[in-house]
Amino acid sequence: MIGSNPENGHPIAAMHIQRALNRGAKLIVIDPIKTEFASRADIHLQLEPEHNIPVINALLYTIIEEGLVNEEFVRDHTIGIEYVKEAVKDYAPEVVAKYTRLNPEDIRAAARMYATTKPAVITHGMGVTHFNHGVGGVCDVSNLFLITGNICELGTGDLPLRGQENVQGCCDMGVLPNIFPNLGSVTDPEQRAWFEKIWHLEPGFLNSKIGIHKTEVPDAILDGRVHFFWTIGENPVISEPNTNHFLKGIANVDFYVVQDLFLTETSLKADVVLPGVASSEKEGLYTNAERRVQHNEAVITPPGDARQDWWIVCEIARRLGATEGFNFNSPEEIWEEVRKCDPRRYGGMSYYRLKKYHGLHWPCPTEDDMGGQSLYLDKKFFTPDGKGRFVPCLFVDKADEIESAKLEFAKKMNMSPEYPIMAGSVDEKTDAEYPIQLLTTRKVYQYTVGTMTRRSRAIEEGGDSIGPIAEMSPALAERYGLKQGDFIKAWSRYGYIVVKAEVTDIVPDGIIQMTFHYWESSCNELTSSGWDYISKTPTFKAAIQIKKIDEEEFLRVRELKREKFQTSKIIYDDFHHHGNVAINE
């Protein structure tokens, strides 16, 4: 379990994991925080934050050095092992332990346990992907199961735990700016030709240019590339990193539309709010983390002027002049087009079969296929030659050294320009001015930014009555003269908040952990605009400083935050321009 906190963020997955432990399964946890599962683990590697690649490389080093490689699997079903062997040769556990807070014997014990236990599965969460090397971290996880052969069998491989329900489905449907609804690249002329045929478009109509990623939107607004912004079913004023920069963006956009269930902190700032519907009010399909496509039946009639989300999109398209492509009358009609666009994955998934079998896993190409509950059971990967690719992953001291490190390694190994190499670093190091690392997490009581759960009195006044807190070690609290429940101000290069201190031994010294559910102490006011250089997924990290304040100051700032987040004014602290405060009425 790497960088995952399922007991708080994914309680259903946590239930299955706990059942496995009760049956005698072994557990390795790699996490800087002493989570609930870490306390139950056979081995807990409580590493320095943002150091997944060095630690995973140390595991790979041990597996290679101690002769634990599954040579037959590697020979028959993979390519590129020589690149990984070269990449990890400087990551001996004894070396890595010196800068990751770890004991080298614990690293070696974890490597032996994983390599000699069959079957073994790796699960990971945002503690792998929210780095400037998130894609690299996932590739290094893949190296682990390729080198041990812990894939292509039931109970092996990778189980990534996603941020929200239907994350898998949204990506499958092409909401990312670089792919079509069949995961084909928009830069691939064959894919463009396929969709031009399916959608009855003239040859050459579809653009090969990759669109703007959501993380880029504030900058794209400010430099004039985006004039109209439409947010559907999200509350980015709370969920986006570097809140002040996001607010500055929407303060300058020509027109902002938000489509949601409630008048959220984001929809308060919109020019127009379109009332969408809740999951119990909509009929359609979801795809969960195991690729199971499931049917959802509407059981409640939407109130007032609320409309189905798909209907709103189609209606606006029609009013903008679309004469074809948006003339759907039901979610089932939309799904039939999906099946035509991606027959390899969805061709066999009719509404009838999805309801009859309570969901099917893709790929399910034909109507006599029951889908694949686990991928690669035929030992064939989704590559041209069907073989898995080892990907060398490097770790460097500074972010501006990443590209040069990759180029140097490729030259040294005489690699093809097309062969992937990954590298990463700590995105924002601590220093004398900002000496504390900020990590963000979730509480089991709240769902993402609390748009729904914070409207529950049972949660707000019951299980989560404590509200927002800053978790810190006793040693850090002592250095700052803090005790349990004291009021503190926390600030970074991007913003500031006030919050209560929570002294706990689950957080190592030098780190503060906060949750992102609360406008009152929104930790994303502190996080940077850093991102993964490939996926553009935010890092949600920052170096911060804190100080003790009195209750009067705490309440004064809370009122400022109330005006900032609970009114239609767009207020942002422009830290990029000497901390000026801007207000858009």
C-alpha cells in the first residue's frame, strides 16, 4: 500500500483490505504518515515525503541483488529490464535510507516479502500521483510487479484507488484534453479519421492540437487563451491548488458558468448557475476503479428547474447551432454511440446485459463476452508486441535537473528517443523561511470538499464536530510553543489560513498534515501550482511557516474567509504581486 489512506478516503476498499488481513494476508505500507493501516502493517516504511522513486528503486535494487527476479516472466513477457538495472544501481537501501528517514533493513525486508509472496497486489492513491513525478511513480510501481511476475494472475497487479467515484469512467469517456472517448490520442491521424467517420464529419475536420488542461485554466484565462469557462459538478474554489491564483483567474474570465446541485463556494462566483441533478435523480452508467460499468437508476424526481446534466450539454450545443451529434433523447442513446466509438472495450455492453449482470468489466468487445475482471490474464499487454515495458525512473535534487537527467541517461544507455524515461524531485523544498512540509489528506467523515457532506448536521455536529485541524508532531509543537487546540496562522508563498493545532504522533517531525474539506481553513490556499510534468496533475504540496495566534485574531481572519468564500465577491490575495488583496464585486 503506497501513498494511500483507504480507511479515510476509500472505506469500501478498506473493508476488503481489512478482510484480507483477517484471513492472514501480509501488508507493507509505504507512507510518511502513520495511518491506521500502517499501524497494522507487517512493515511500515515511513519515508520522507515525495521520495517514492528512491524507495521503490531501493526495493528493485534489493530484488535484483538478492536474486529475487522472476527471470522466466521477465524474459518471456517484458522488455527493458537492462534500463531499470542501470537506473537503480545507485539506490542501495543503505544509501537511500540516509535521506528518506528509513532503516535499510526494513527496505530489504519489504522487498523480500513482496518478491516472495504470490499472489501480491499493489494498491496506491494520491500519495503516488500528486508529485511532479506522479507518472514516474506509477511507472516505478509497474516495475515492481513486472520484475517479480506479480501480474497476469488473479490477485496480482495494480489497484489504484481514485479520488472520486467515476474517475475511471470520466477518463474513459475522453474528458482529458489529449484523448478521444476510446483513449486514442487526438494527435493520431488514424484516430481522428475514425471519429470523423463515426461522427459524419468532413476529413480533416478534427483538430490535432491538444486542448487546455483544467490545471492550466487560470493561466490560460490571464494570458487570453480562455474567455468562457464552464464547470460541471465540481467546486474548484475549494478543490483546486493555489486557491488565490484560481480566484484571480475566474475574476478575469469574460463569462463563468457553473453547473451543480448546490450554491457552492464556486457557483457563488459564477455569472450563471445551471441546476444539475444528484446521483439519485439521474439515470446512466458509471465505471468504477475495477473497470466495472454499472447502471444507475433514477429513483427521485429532480426538484424545480433542475435538469439532467447530459440534457443541459445537448441543449446548449443545439442553441449554439449544432445540427448533428447532440440530438439524444436518453442516456441509453448516448451509450449506444459510445459502443460504436469504442467497440473493443464496450461493444458487448448493451443496456440489457449491464442490467442483467449488474455490471460488466471492460474490455467486453462482443455480446457473448462476460468482460475481464482482471487485465492481462493472457499475459498480453496493451503494447504493439504485447510485452510489458520496464521504465527507468530517476530521482534528482532539483526540478530543473529533471530533463537533463533523462537526456543523460538515454545517451548513456543508447536508448531509442521513443522509449520512456521518468525522473522527478521534491517539488518545493523547505528552507529557513518556510521550514515545514505541508501534506493534504481526507477525513472519513467528509466527501471531497464537503459540497454534500457538510450539509449533514449529523456529520458537522457529530462525527466531524472537530472541523479543520493542522496535525503536527509533539516535537514540532514544542518548538513553536504550541499545545493541543491552540490557534495558529499558517502561510506559504501562495496564501494564508488560520486553524487549530492537533498534536499527534502519526505525523513525523517537520511535517504538518491538513484536510481540504473546509472553506474556514482551506489548506489549498497554501498549496502551490506545481504539477506532474506529463499528466499535469497538481502536486497539492507546499513549504509553509506557522505561528501561534490568539482567539481574537483567529476569529478576525475567519470572518475575512467567510466573506471570501461565502459571498459572490471574488477576493484573492495576490501573493505573486507582493501580497496585494483584490476584490471583484
